[in-house]
Amino acid sequence: MTEEIAVIPGDGIGQEVVPVAVDVLDAVGAFEFVHADAGDATKEETGEALPQETYDLAANADATLFGAAGETAADVILPLREAVGSFANVRPARAYPGVDALKPETDLVFIRENTEGVYTGIESEISEGVTTLTRVITEDASRRIAAFGFEYAAENGFDRVTVAHKANVMRVTDGQFLEAARDVAEEGDYDHDEALMDALAMHLLLTPEEYDVVICPNLAGDMLSDLAAGLVGGLGLLPSANVGPENALFEPVHGSAPDIAGEGIANPAATVLSAAMLLEHLGYQDEAANVRSAVEGVLADGPTTPDLGGNASTEEVGAAIIDRL
Ligand code: GGG
């Protein structure tokens, strides 16, 4: 059976990097690609940032490849992650040979809770100049992400699992997150350590090599993974998978990058590496390994886009990756 892949480039550089990843997927497998719109431009044209047909497409496809969200991120990427039933956002951050990295020894994976925290959208202006946001942390979601993180570490041969929290200040919400992680660790006999997320930001910057898998509440995972991108050469290098019990959505960690959108110079590596994660999810382990190795080869030998010091275009980098396949 030919797998159906929903392709949603979204905004800005998503429109430039996603076609490269589709070409790569096309080069290694026989997939049916179904394209759909979402984002700022879609909202301008249709009044809706996420048309129902795009949501349904992602919900029903075998996997989804997403590009980037812009101003309408909360209306696009959050519901799309929900459409595929994802609860875990897997964000590997590793340095690549040949890429000028602040911390070349970095090789870690953030397991970000993907459904609650401060990304619930429960915000209001309760009076003129006074706004509130409701941070939701449930025991079920906290246990689920902790179990996923511990199992991910065990299955992928990672030794150290760190649970990030700020339970000394957010006593009730992160207190629950931390307790749930402790319970799951005890029940499964998993080793883990715990880190206050603010101090962890500093330790990641100084000694990233000491960390393997970091389980985080939603916003902390979003921020710490961007921090780690800075350690390995930038956001152009970080892929991600939004994983649910059955379905999943794959996207680069970067956003729409309006500063360079339209110039054709965005680094497609993060999206192509996300496509490799998609291949793995669909069971194409060898193809995924080949794609990763092709990206690594191009990162080491060039051509590279300006974010990595080169002067190649997105398309030229994409063509070089496909040449290696
Ligand atoms: N491809 C990731 C993306 O579009 N990022 C923009 C953004 O606002 N992300 C928020 C999030 O990842 O939760």
C-alpha cells in the first residue's frame, strides 16, 4: 500500500524547505503526497489559518510533513499537532562534523510535552491592562510524557534522563509534573535526575555533553531546544517529530524566518532530517539512515547555505543531498 503523506509547507521559509524534503522522500520511496495550505497567507486568502480540509488531511494521512508557522502559529501548528494525536515533541539536537558549532560535543534529545503547559491558549484580558494565562498540567499528560521519555532513552541507548521543571516556584503545576515523572521512574525502575529549568539552561550552554534525554514541560522544551540549536550551528539543523499513539507530524524546529523568507537561502537540513524521522516512523529505517547520511555528507563537504557560512541556495543544497542518495 502506498502511504499518504500530508504536505503542509505553512509560512515563510516553510514554502522553500518543504519542497526539498518532498523531493528527498520521493527519491527514496514511493509515497503519495497530498498538499494543503495553512498559515498567515491562507488566513489572508480564506479568512481561516487552518482550513478544516487541511486539519482532516493531517488527521487521516499516514504521516504529515509540516514547514513553518508564522503569526498564526497558535491557530495552525497547535491544532495540527492535536489532529495527529501527538503528545510528545521529539527534538534531537546534535552537532555535525564540519559544521562550526559552539559546542561540537552536543548530542541530546528534548522530549517536550506537547499538549498543555502554557500552550493551552487559555488567555484573557480580565480588565484593562491586566491579562492572564492558565497553565494546565495534568497527572495523565505528565505521566505519559515521562513514560515516553524514559522508554525513548532506553530504546535508543541513551544513559542519562533529566527531568526539567521549576517545581520550587510553580509548586502545584510543576510539582505535579515532577511527581508524575518520579512515580513513572520508580514504577519502571528508570534512573533519572532532575534539574531546575533555569539552571539547566546554563548547564546546557556550558556542558551539553553531560546530557542525553531531557524531558520537559511544553514551553521549557520549546525554549531549551532553541538554546541547543545555538550550540550546534543554528535552527537550520534541528528536526522534530510530534508523536502520538499511531499518527505523527514532522517539522523543523525553526519557524517561518520572515527575515530571509523569499530569498531562497534557507537551510533545508532541518526539514530533510525531519523527513528522515518520518521515514523511520513509517518503518523505512534504511532509507532514513541513507537520508541522514546524505545530509551529514553535505553538511561536512558543502554546499551550505549562508547560516552555515556558505553561499549556496536552498535548492542547491537540496540537489546535493539528492545527488548523494
Ligand atoms: N516548524 C516549527 C514552527 O513553525 N515554529 C514556530 C512556532 O511558533 N513554534 C511554536 C512551537 O513549536 O510550539
